Amino acid sequence: MLKTFSRAVSSAVRVSTTSMSSTPALHPLTRSALYSPNSGTTRSLTRSLWMMSSNGAASGYRPKLFSSKGRSPVSCECVSLHTEGDKAFGDFLSDEMKEEKKVQKSKTLPKMSGGWELEQNGTEAKLIRKLSGEKVTVTFNINNSVPPNFEEEAEQVQGQKSAESEPDDVSTPNFVVEVTKPAAKHSLVFDCHYPEDEVSHGEGEEESDIFSIREVSFQPEGDGEWKETSYTLNTDALDWALYDHLMDFLADRGVDNTFADELMELSTAMEHQEYIKFLDDLSGFIKCN
């Protein structure tokens, strides 16, 4: 009985093998075919892949997965995706750059009075001044330096804005003043900013400062990061007499209202210059130039 069952199984296997090898139609690829190096199915798979990738296949058959029907041909050498939206975006950027270049006051950056030397690295800038052995370094970054104009946005919603009344965007960056003395172990560092709620005084009233000191601390000379382990003096609850002396200390070293006003002009010119450059780079990226 056992021998009869074994013969029956062997016969079934032979019949199954014969029927599979004689079937001319395409059949699903099985796991055993993938792992059998001598399998005829493997050779059929190789030829099928060659036919799918070959442009000169005699039958002209190409599976739907590799079909390019419905896809616009790519004419750019960079072989990147190009859509109608990209073309409209590129045209918009070209017009935007033309308009921005029209309102650009100068292609060169304005000079700072007082003997300040400018060092620029991308969006970051340093103004350096040496005075009687002391070194004063002012560092600022133009990123996120243009505050939003909520009144302008309200006018745009109401449709009241006109090109003639459009205000210029002014860059008011935070800036850090570092004062270094030759014999001192640390630098005296001032974290300064332009207050958003600055109120102008009327006639006859004393001129207010257009910038404020936020924090003061002793930091290692030339260190790029503010060390939180050093004591930091916050000016929010500071005695006004001490605050006035700190402002006078900066003014004696050239950091006064005139400096702050010129810094705004320089930062605004830098920001506009970098904005136009960004538009140009973005246009080249969209058009794949």
C-alpha cells in the first residue's frame, strides 16, 4: 500500500513538471524559479527583462509599467521634471527680478562712517573698529530682519494699496557688540535690538535711542556662541542710571544713533541684494539652467 502511494506521488510530480514545461503562455514567477540557477524560467525572465528594456525588440511589446504613454518628453539635459506650473513659476520669477532691480537703489553696499571695516559672509556681517588699543566688533545677520507690516496687509485685503504709497521694507536686525581690551581676560558683550514699539518724541523733547540693550555679559573673546554659564545682566528690570551709563559706554565707542541708523541702511541693502540673488538662484533651479 505504501509503495503504491509513493509511485502515485512520483507520477503526479512528473505529470505536473511536463505540463508546466510545455505551457507556452507566460506564467507567474515562483519562488523556486528565482533560486534555481538552471531553471528555464530564469532564462525566460532574463530574456523578458531584456525585451522590456530594449528599444529594438522585434515584437514591439513593452509592458505598461515601463510605458511612457501620457508623459511629456523631457527636452532638458538635466533630465528633471518640467511642468506647466514650473514654466509659469519661472516666468513669474523673471518678472519679479526685473521689478526688484528697478527699485534697487544701488548695486554697491553703503559705507559706514566712523572707520568701520565690513566683513561679509553670506547673510552674516561684521563691522570692526579699532580705537586706542580696544577692538569693537558688531555682528548681525539679515535673516528674518524685516518685520511684517500688518497695516500693509490690511490695505491689501481692502484693496487700498497703491504702488506710489508702497513703503520700503526696512531691515532692523538684532546685533551684538563685543568690546575687547588688550589686558582683559574676557570681552564685554552687548545684545542689542531695534524695539518694535519705538515711540518718536515730539518737538522740543529729547531724542530717544533708536536701539536698545537687551542683555550684557562677559564672554570669551571671539567666541561665536553665548555661554549660558556666564552671568547675564538683563536690562528689563535694570536701574536707569546704570542703563544710561552702558549706553554712553557704547556711544563713546561709536555705537550710537548715527551708527544704528547707518546699520539699518546697510542691512536693508544687504537683505535686498541677497533677496534678488535668491530669486535668481531659484529661477535657475526651476528652469534647470
